[in-house]
Amino acid sequence: MNFLSHSAAGGRASSSPLVGDAPEPTIFELSVADRRAYSLRETEIPPMALDGIEEWLRTDPIDLPEVSERDLVAHFTRLASRNYSVDLGAYPLGSCTMKYNPKFADQIAAIDGLVNVHPATPPEAIQGWLRLLHELEGYVCEITGMAQATLQPPAGASGELTGLLIMRAYHASKGRKPSKVVIPDSAHGTNPASVSLAGFQAVTVPSGPNGLVDLEKLKALVDQDTAGIMLTNPNTLGLFEQEIQEILAVIHAVGGLAYYDGANLNAIVGVARPGDMGFDIVHSNLHKTFATPHGGGGPGAGPVAVVEHLAEFLPGPLPRPVDAGNTYTWMTPQRSIGRVHAFFGNAVVLARALAFMRYLGRDGLTTMSQLAVLNANWLKHRIETTFEVAYDQPCMHEFVVSAERLKEETGVRALDVAKALLDAGFHAPTIYFPLVVHEALMIEPTETESPQTLEALAQALEQIVATAKDDSAAVLDMPQNTPVRRLDEAGAARNPVLTEDGRH
Amino acid sequence: MNFPEHLLYTAEHEWVDISDGIATMGITDYAQDALGDVVFVGLPELGRTVGAGDSIAEVESTKSVSDIFAPVAGVISEINERLQATPELLNSDPYGEGWICRLTLAGDPAGQLLDIAAYRKLLNSE
């Protein structure tokens, strides 16, 4: 039975089916004139005449939805219940490290003395916060093998830009202005974008047949105009760059700097350090590796750590101990590139990351990475007859398979496999990335999924492939059980409708 | 897939049509199919002097963002502004209304480009 009407005299009711394809009304459709989510009976603030500022007063009413608290909460709770999240189930989105975020870290971050602090509070009154941030900086540096770090950048791409601006400031301090930054062809899309934004030009170095940077081709394109290189290690194919020291030596030989993109740090914590490999600048995504909220807008945190001789360029202010370590104050390095975020970054995210590090400790963090690598290798082996594994060698925390054969045999593409997986209750893996693998499915199970969940994921993939061979139309018609099914992604990108009333 | 006999090609899956010192270029049927639905084209800069292989434009699809490279050296003399409002022309008519730009040739590009036989051989090896 279909219940068609959710309207009554005066407006729209705020109840709608949770399952099925009935659309959730927009918050504006729930709006009823003069309805409010608060009630102020009396105010103690005396009324004031607004004489003299009439020209500044707004005369047009603001077009805001008018709803009760009850309808407001119902609306967003329903939307949340239709959304897939890390708290609901496995989220094997390669390159994103979407692991479960333990709740104790939320409890720590919700401590009154941490959360109810105005960011403009003088440092004398928030010594605990400064100590916390300084301690976290120390752990970030210990984990990455660096000397000092800024915790300001609010995300990975922001960390990239910060690192590249430090790179530019370093070269400028030497009287140089090199223009090129080398990036492998398997790199994250944010790398070339950050390079352009920082005023450099991206130069692509191709991967060899083993999926790793081609050292000879790198040597051929590096020269005095090379400012540095950006690398993830393990790379975006989930493979460890075995010639990393040789690669970085090529860059250092021309005076360039090596930037480590921490997107894949979850594979190596406690096992290998970018600093020991020879990197000069490292960002780490706390919202990936150190289990702070991620996705749906975060907020994230992408600290940038550097070797000692680059510390003078770090953004400020930095929390620094004075008075023999008894007190802390804010200090900005002499040749700082300036702020990259208001105040001290996404501070309560930083508090979560510190809680996570302290809870797991050195041995726990090492086990975390080892299990992430073990889970990825187990799953890769488990599905290697279902899809072609792109690079047949041990992987790190993620791996890439190709649906090319399936597409040729049945017409079912990587996109269709990803959509069908939603019906099995899993988030889709990353698809069509990295670009060097055709019909790529990039799978990162993370350490937080159990062997039973990994087995269920493997079986779901097997079932999709079996169904595709038997009745490909059935797979092309999936997902069936999600609140919305196949969306017109191209139409949404070409003609985005960004307003409630459909204005473009 | 359709690959017109009279065009020249590059390993980056672009086509070139040279006549009277002007090279018209776009992406091949293979490229548009691999990209999927194109949603945005960042057009080349008019009047820019480019070398063969320089990145001159970008094409964004629902799958990815890809660079477009100058197939030959020259000066960008004309751009297909219709692609700004209707990027889907790259999918529907890659060799016709989906052309990307024209370049006034600098020098003779002979030998740098693939003929249809060489391009088909490249496709078969991918």
C-alpha cells in the first residue's frame, strides 16, 4: 500500500516512510509561517531604538525555514537514518581509510574543559590545551620521524598546500625559484591541484609495469628547476615504493625537497617512518589514521611535520614550553609562512587523535597497522579469482582489482559492481581510481573489520559476479534496497540545482 | 568504436586534423568512452604558445579529471566555446561538434603523430 499524502491543512507533516523511495521533504517544505524552534517568554534586554543606522537595516525578510524543534530533529534524524556511515557497517573505500572511530575518543573530546573554551582565551588560562597540542605534536613527529609540526591544517589537501608553501619559502630563502614539482601518475588528484595552487607546475612521472615509480624516467625529468616531489608510500595502488631511498636521493641531488602525502600512513605506523626514508615534509591525516571523524565534512585534521631545518617556515602560532617546561605559550617561527587556519586548527579533533594514540600506545598503534595490512592481503587473496588483481604482489593496507574482464564478458562495469554492493549492506569501494588501472576497484578493508565481515564482503562480490554472468540486466538494475537508486550523476554535475526552489 | 581514416592520432587518445597550417584537435571515441559522461571542459587559453605534449586543457567526467595535451606545437588560435555550456558534445560527437581547439602550427609535426593503423595497433596493445 502506498501512502500518498503527507499534507494536511496548513502544511506538510514531518513524518515519512524510512524504507522505500518516498522522498524526504526538504526543510523548506516543512516550513510553516511563524512556527519557531524556541520560545522566549520575556527578555531582560531592554528594547533600543535603532536611530541613525536605518540605512544598514535589512528590509527584505530572510528566507529561512520556520519549523519546530520537534520537526527539525525528526527531519535530520530521518535523513541520517537513510545515510550509510562507518557506524553502520564496513566502508572499504580505498585510499580513504574509513575505519571505525572508537567512542571513547568522543567522550574525551567532550570534556567540559576542552570543549567549552573560547579560542581567543589567553594561553595562561588554557595551559591544558597547549600541553595537549604540544604532546600531540610530539607524537606526530615521533610517528613520522620529523622534528616539529603544525597542527593547524584542517584536512589533507590543506596540509599539502601548507607543505608546498613551506617548500617554496625554503627555496626562496636560498635565492632559488624552481617551478616544477614531480608527482607519480598514480597520485591523488589533490596533489597536482595543490601544486598549482602553490604556484608550481606539476610534472608527472610514470609508473613502471610493477606499479612503482620508474626510477630511470624520474632521473630523466628531474633537473635544477625541480622544487621537489610528492609521494605516498605505500602508493595509491597499495604498493610499497621499494626504491624510495634512491628516488629521494635523485630529488635531493638537485636541491629539491621530498613531500610525504600521509594518505596511506595507516599501513606503516610503528613499522616504518617517512623521516627515516628521507622525506623532508610529511602530512598525516588524523581523520584517517588516528580514527577521528571523517567523511560527511569531517572536520578533519592534517598536521604537517618537517625536518629541523624547515621548522623556521612552519605556520604559527605553535604551543611551546617555557619556564623549564612548566608553562606553555604560543610562538610563531621567525620566517613562518603565516597562518593556514583560524586559531589552532580543528582542536577537538586533535584532542580525539591524542586520546586514540594514548589509548593504543606504541604497541597498539603498530598492531593497528599490521592488522590493516593483514586484512587487505587476506581479502586480496580471497577474491583473486573473482576479479583480476592489478598487481600480483603482496599489498600494504589496500589493493586494486580490475573489472575489465567482467565488463568484456558481461557488460557489467566497476560502477555497476559498486552499486550492486550497496544492496549487500556495504559501502562501495573507490572506483576508477587510480587511473592507471582500467575499471579499477580500490579496496581498503582497514583493521577494524572482523574476519567474518571480510568473508561476507568477499561473498557479496562473488555473488555479484555470478549474477552478472547469469543475468547481467539484474546487476545493472541494482541497487534495489537503498533509499535512492541510480542517480543522474552527469546531469547533477552539468546542471546542478542548488536552491530549494529549483533555481540554478 | 569509430576512428576516421583521414585523421591523425596521439598516444594520449587525441585526434588531429591538419589542413593549411591549422590543426584542429579533440579526443577520440576511445577516450570519450573511457572517460564516461563528460561534465566539464576547461578550455585552452586563446593565443597561448604551446609545445607538443604541453597540458592545455582539462576534461572532467563523472569518473575523473584528465589533462588534454597539445598534440602539436603552435599557437591556440580558436577554441570551441560551445563546450562550456554543452560538455556532452565530447561524448555525442567527439570528431565533429566536440572538437576542442585549433592551433596555428609552428613547424612540421610530421612523424610525431600516429596514422590510423598505428593508433589501432596502440589500442589493441592497451
